[in-house]
Amino acid sequence: MKTLLITHKADPDGISPVIFLKMIRDNLDYILLNANDVIPKTQEILKNKSYLNYDEIFITDLTLDKQTCEMIMATGRSEMFHVFDHHAFNLIANNYPFGTAISTNKDGINECATSLLYKYLLTTNPEVFDTNCIRDYTELIRLSDTWDWAKTNNLDAKKLDDLHDILGRDGYINYYVKFLRENKEFYFSPEQNYLLEIEQGRIQRYLEESEKTMFHATLQGKRCGIVFAENNRSLLGNYLAQKYSYCLDFVVIINMQQGLSFRCVKDDVNMAEIASVYGGGGHIKASGAPMDNALKKEVISLILRDQNMFNN
């Protein structure tokens, strides 16, 4: 069985499908992408027919459009594709037999890509995934990715995000493949808790320093804060949106490498709608948009005051 996984590169929700499939597939290839790269990459695989090199293809934590879904159907091999998406602004994959696209389930619980994939694997590979350890890990990822952890202040969920930053992507994957295989109960080791305590102090300093650089502005008729940041974007966005909720409707975080992040804590502001204006989308209170190379060049030209620097 040869498997290809295409998943989001940004956080533990996109990375955990790598961990889960590594636990049951010896022959696994995976491609990590930003959200705006999934459609061209999937279409490339379909057009050059490299999908025929695999027995199954999983696409997780990334959103496909109708055209790409129709291309999958046209292969006549749609049964080999499995799409697990939870982004509320576009659940188009749910209209196709290969898609499981759920943002909030029938019980009113917010889903994430990891939780959707876990439920699938629990039915296909219960001998591996029916453990308290994997169940608890999945729930912490769900709480973290949906920010439901903040409702009950479940700090264990936030710890997984921090460990991802501490260990790095490959270190995180390797550690949890081994840990989830070998343990029946989930826990953080004393060494991890020590590192997490140090990391929490660093993060708090980063939030406070980033806060000092925030600009106040009006965007799409709403009051917003704008800050440049590369690290801890979700945490920073929610920290600022919560702290300044009395005077701001939402927060925009600009990362020249990753793109735009939009965060809010108010129920009457839809981040997915605002992000869609810039070619993005996501969830009601947390969304993102890409920043292509043309826009980056335009910004560089403005900073260096030379509009012709890329014309030679």
C-alpha cells in the first residue's frame, strides 16, 4: 500500500495526519503546503497523472475548490482520494463521495482535520487508534486548533502548539509517532514541562513586545489593529483581539513569508468574509489570506523607494 498525504504545513493540526498515517503506513509520501498552494499542486498531480503512482491519497486541513473536485471525479479513481476539511468558509468537498468536510458537527462540537481523520482511522484501523492516548491527543489538537481550549483554559492543548515550536516540525513528528505507538495514556514528561515553562516566558515577552508595534486603522469599515509578526501568530492575534476588544473589531497579522492572518473575539465580525476580499478564507473568528510574490515585490519597491527595481 503506497500512500500520499497532502496537508497543511503550519501547525499541529496539519502535521498530526502525518503522524497518524506514519503509524500505519510504511510506504508514505507527504507534501506540506500553505493553504493557497493546495489547488495548483493537486491539479498538477491530476494533470500529470502522478496520482497513479499511489494506492490512496489523503488531503487534510486544506480546502479544494469545485473545479479540483470535479477533476478528481473525472479520473474515474475517486475512491482512492480522501479529503478531510473543516474550514467553514468553503465545505465544497462535502458534496463529493471522497470528501468529509465538517466545521461544526451535529452535536455542536467544532471539528479539526485531525479529529475528522481520527474518526475515519478509528473505523479502518481500530487496533491501532482505539486507545486513550491517541483519543486524548486528538482532543487536545481539536481544542487547540479551534481555540475551544480558551473556553475552559485547558492549557494542555496550548502545550502541543508550544512543543511543535520547540521540537520543530520533524522532531515533533518523530516524537509523537513513537509516543503514540508506545503509550496507552497521554502525558507530558517532566522534561517537556520544564521546556514548556521556559517557552511560556519567552512567548509572553514576545506578545508584549509585538503589542507595542501595533498600528490602529480602519479596514472594510471596521476598526482593526495591524501588526507585523512571524511567530505565534494565532496566539498573538487572539491576545491582541481580546485585550483590545473594547476598541478594535479584529486584528490583522502580516507575515511577509506566510501571508495575512485575521483574528477576532467578537460574534458579530466574520473573519472568513473579510479574508475572502484578499483571496483567502478560513473560520469565522480565525482566517488567513496569501501574499503572492507580485505583492511582495510591490512592498519591497515601496520600502526601498524604487518602483523600477524589478523591471531590469
